[in-house]
Amino acid sequence: MSGGLLVAGTTSDAGKSVVTAGICRWLVRQGVKVAPFKAQNMSLNSFVTREGAEIGRAQAMQAQACRVEPTALMNPVLLKPGGERSSQVVLLGKPVGEMSARGYHGGRQQQLLGTVLDCLAELRGTYDAVICEGAGSPAEINLRRTDIVNMGIARGAGLPVLVVGDIDRGGVFASFFGTVALLSPADQALVAGFLVNKFRGDVSLLEPGLEMLHGLTGRRTYGVLPFRHGLGIDEEDGLRVSLRGTVRESAVAPPVGEDVLRVAVCAVPLMSNFTDVDALAAEPGVVVRFVDRPEELSDADLVIVPGTRGTVRALEWLRERGLAGALVRRAAEGRPVLGVCGGFQLLGEHIEDEVESRAGHVDGLGLLPVRVRFAREKTLTRPVGEALGEHVEGYEIHHGVAEVTGGEAFISDGGGRGLDGCRVGRTWGTHWHGSLESDGFRRAFLREVAAAAGRRFVPAPDTSFAALREEQLDRLGDLIEQHADTDALWRLIESGTPQGLPFIPPGAPA
């Protein structure tokens, strides 16, 4: 097999990421050597590859679905929003500067088309198939001229396009038809057909509409995927993902001990890698919720201040909301608080920032004896260490450099040398994302939290976060295998878009 496919969507959050992962897992189970690809990703949820490159977490998850190591080739352009109108541009895994949306779409984006096509070509030369994910909708006609992630990459690489629509939102037939009808003739010629996502009910009731859609567009529907809970893993953005964000089905196993643990996560602005708490949500008896009011911290056994792309802005937000005062009171009472990355930085004494916010000297919350200085070079590593007597792994993505002047190191090398973070009493801070995915460390940490909170909570002895992720990816592969026309998908990936598909007016300029 040799080929490729672009999974586009009628809208953002139509299910492109999980459908791409599902197709990847289905293919790899057929013995196909497959890789994911997304030319341009806009997300604050990112990951660090083994070679020290930053890519979107969705592509790292899709690489896991393919059972291959993620690389920068799989997501050559990553945009990390820093406000309403600007983003940090990460090219081939390394930040190359901040840029306004107008500046990026006004010329810089089109200059990157050659780079992303080269990356795709390299992957296609290495793998049997490359399954590409689009962004937003291919029918965003205001952006088509500079597009490098939807029809721009499809045209440049000659990829067939499968359009995914979320029927749970309603209006999926109009969305499918309108998406095609707003594309130019050359773009339409690459759109092979449709895939319905998140359908509830009797598929036979949908079939008349699918037949009419085929008659109107000349394009078939390649499958109808049923609605399934708990499949929104490592999606690009959206707080609601983690608000529903367990890695299990809605029927979670009961607590092992007599009590549950309540975890409150401060929903700071520009929150990054909120997926860090998914490993906690996977634990039976752990209830995770996102909060933005101080009174919501009162019954929490653990409060987490997560990572953020705007540490100083998050600090101001905490103060404006009254959450800063609530955190200070918690720490003084010996009640557990955990800061991760940007959340760790703002728990310190002060911040010197001439890079991210350019705010200069800013006083932190003073809960940890830590001073932070923002460096222009970004730290991108995959460290390994020990904490609470357990092995722990993580990844670092930050400009802030922490100088710890007291307390004790949170994570060490196992030989007594501190590697990262700080602990004072029941307040912890670390730069390491993903550390809670280390099962032994997570259980040890939860035992400490339970003891401090006076809860008779017992971590489940057999929860394996990695195994749960594998189960999820297999469920995505099952969805494709059981509810899509896999023979037709195979032909599409191997042979490309069928010839002679009709043009649907009015179209758009070429």
C-alpha cells in the first residue's frame, strides 16, 4: 500500500483528530506502516518529541495510534496563541517568534507551504500511508489564498479529501453540501466524500438523507460513526474537553477506599496542557473539575494551578477573581496545592518577564521560595527522575527559568540531587508536564493528598494510564473498522480521489 488521505471537517471540533487517529489505528492493525500529519496546528496543548521538538499533542496521540515515535515532521507548524490576535510560531519544533494573525495570514503562512510539503513528502517516502488532518473547515474562503493545511496541502500533494461532519450538532447535510459548494472546481475535484460522526439512533433513518446527499453532490458517504463517550483524547483546545475529559467511559469504577478525592483545577487564561489532569480523572474515586471562583476551592482536597501560555496574565486573573487569596489561605492551612509549569512559576516569590508578557518585575503569590526569569530560549526536554520514592517521567515546555532558594526539590535524580520543582509543606510545584501519567508516582502523590485532606481515599492498585490510552485508541480503530466502509477507504487511500466527480455550484475562485 502506498498513499495518503486528508481528513477535513465541516467545522472545528467535528472530530478530525479522533477520526484520523482511528484510521491510523485501523491501518496499523492491518499491517500498514502509517504516520499522521498536520501541516499547521493551532493549540496550547503540545508535546515534546524525543529529539526535543514541540508539536501538537493531537499529533503525538495519533503517532501513538500508529505505534510510532512522534517527530517534528508530523506537525511542522504549531501556532500557540498568546492573546486574541497574536501567536507564537513554532516551526519544525522550535519557536521562531511571535506574529499577529494578520501578519501570519498576510504572507508568512504561504511562505511555509514548501516546508510543509517537503515534510509530507519525507513522511510519504518512509511510510506506506500518511493520514493527514486538516484544520477548521476547508471552506473558510477568506483564508483559502494562503491555506497550507486544508485544500492547499491537498492540492500540493494530490491528496483525496474525506470531510467529517458532527451530526450531534445538527445541520450536517447542509454543512456537507455547503462545504463542497464553496470550493473551487480544482478543490472540489479532490473531495471524495463524507463521514458522519457522533450519530445517535437508528442508522436506517439516516439513509434517505445520505442517498439524497449523494444525488446532490455525486459523492458517497464512507461511514456513519456512532456517538461514544470519553473519546476526546488530546484534542487541540477547548476547556469542555477536559470538563467531560475522563479517559474512561462515563461508568467509571467505584472508589477503592471509603472516600473520594475532589480536585479543583483553576481555569486560568491561555491554559496549556490541561490534559495533565486526565491521568487524575482516570483514577477511580478522583473527581476533577475546572473552577473560576474562590468558593469552589473550599471543598477541594487538591487545587491545581495548571500550565499557561501567559503566566503574568494568569497571575492577574487569579488576583482579580479572588482565587489568589484563596490559594494563599490554603497553603497557610497546610491544604494541598500543586502548580504545573506556568502554575508553578506564579506560586513563586517573583517573576522577571521581558519575553512573554514583557511586564518586567512582577510579584508572585509567594507560596514557594522560587524566583523565575524568562529566557528567550525555550526549554524543550523529556526528563526522567524520581519523586516520592517513585519513578517519574515528563516533558518540559517553558521559557521561565526557576531559581529555587529554599524548601526541598520535588523531583530528584534518585541520588539526592534535585532536578526540578520545589516543595514546602503541602504546596508543590514542577515544570514537568505529564508527570501524573507515571502510575507509581501518581498513586504516591494521591496518597499524600488524601492524608493531608483527612480522606480515607485509596488509589486503585492497577490503574495503568498507558493501558487506558491504548484501550481508547483501539476503540477508535474499532469505530472505523465496524462503522466505515473500510474497503472503500482502502481504495481511496491507495488510489486517490475517484475521477469524474461533478462540480457543485457556485464554487469559489480558483
